Amino acid sequence: MTTYSPPQTKADVIERLADVQRGLIDTVSAMSNDQFYKGSAESWSAADYLKHLLLSIKPLVKAIRLPKDQLQGMFGLATGGSRSYEAFVELYTSMLSKGLRAEDYNAVVPATYRLPQSDKDEKTLLTESWDDANTRLIDALAAWDESDLDVFQLPHPGVGMITLREMLYFTLYHNTMHWGDIQRAGK
């Protein structure tokens, strides 16, 4: 993994999301099926982490592609601006240390992921689906003005209402964190 300074701009976030996307795809592609599906009672498999990442990114892709007036009508506008990447990660990791877990939110646990019908094997289908979702996120993000990222807001299941910029910070941190989990799960 490349070492970066914390992202601040939309361009920084896009660059980092694309780097994590390529790295995670390379990691999964290099795994055998045994490595991909190896999990335990205490830890998800790489397949489970990838399903979890899909479940967490798909609603963001859907939301960021909505017309801005519809997004505002659904969730209102933020009034306080965005935290920095470091401040948001500190908030999120603090919540994790206090017991916040994906398992507490049915919409983001791997058991809720249904694979579409396909003649492809599950590993290929999951990898391609995650790659496509990330590409759609990056493409949709390109249409947003930098300042709008601090005005529009979305609900995060564990944190509450956060700005779009903070949701992108979360997504970047979350993808990076679980990329590390996938690397460890495949060993």
C-alpha cells in the first residue's frame, strides 16, 4: 500500500478510492478459492468482507446518483460542514471501540447479500460487482462540485447524519480497513 497524506479534496478521495479499488481487486484475484472462502467463527472470510463492502457501497452509489433536489428532499442539508478525514476516522474508530459493529445492522452483514443470477463463479461475480460499484461511485462523484460535498448529507447506519464528504471519507477508510482484513483472511 502506498502511504498518503489524509485526503482533503474530491480529487484526493477519487485517487485514493481508485487505488484501494485496484489493490483490493489484485488481492482477491491472487487468492485461491480456499483462501477466499476461509473464515472462522471469530472472523469473516474474504468473501464475506467483499459482500459486506458491496452492501455498504451500493446505497452510496444509488444516493450519489440521485438528482440533488431529491437527495435534499430525502435527507435535508447539513448545517455544520464536514469534519476533516482525521477527525471523522477518529469519531468512527471511537465508535468501533465502544462496540459499534456491522452485525448490529442487518442491511450491511454478509448474510443479507443476494448474488444476481449468473453463470460466473461467486468469486468472479463478487469481484466484478465490487469493481463496478466502485467505478460507478467514482464516475458519479466526478459530477459533484467540491462545495456540495459539505452541504448534502446522508444517513450512516452507525454514526447518523453526515455530510457527503464525510460519507466518502468513511467509504475510503472502510474499504481500506477491510482490504487489510481480506489480506489477513486469505493467509
